[in-house]
Amino acid sequence: MNTEPQGADIWIDSVLTAKTPDAINIFNKDSIILELKMEGYQTYADTLALKTNRDLGVITLDKLYTLWIRCNFSDMDYSIYDMNNKMIFTAVGTKKIRLPKGRYRIVYAIGEGQTESRRFSLNYNYSIKIPF
């Protein structure tokens, strides 16, 4: 098993097993939960059926970027959505989070049940101040 970049921790069924690159032999199991973890990269997770030998090729790990959300008011609540409109983070006040490269939308309350939103691309460390 290999990853780009190399050196990811290989977790099988929640047990740290090795680091990439490495060949893993698994016997007496029909399936496993495979996780690849590396600091600064998004965790890769998959359930693999084990009927025959499998070559997974090179698995590319997505780099995580730091997003600073700075609020003018400490009680300001907001949510971040991906471009499929799935909420991926919600909080109150200034926060630092880590997300993979992509396009996102931040939605925050402006009072009386009203909200405002802004779309942004994340492909480097980034800071957003709300309200805009």
C-alpha cells in the first residue's frame, strides 16, 4: 500500500498497523476498515472486501488548510457548507478549523431569523471576518 505523500499511518480496524509504503497481509477476515492518517492531511477511510489480493495503487491524501473565522461579536453563530449544501461545521465566535481544498459557503445570522452568506475557495491558509 502506498500514499502520496508517503509516511501515512495505516490503521486496520482501529489498530495502528504500519506506515506507508508497506504491504499488508490480512488473513481470516471477510472485510476490514482501512484508515490512512497523516498530520496536516485529511484522513482516508474505506471498508474493503477481502476476497482476493488487492492492489490499491497510490492513494492521494488531501492536504488540509487552516481557515480562521474571525467574528466582530463573540456571540455570532455561523455554519460552513460544502458545495453540495452539506453542513460540515458550525460554531459560535472566532475559531480556527482545518479543511481540504475546495469551494465552501459560510452562513451567519444577522438577527431576527435572517442570515447572510458568502462563498469562498480554500486552496491556501485563509481568513474570513464576519460580518463582511
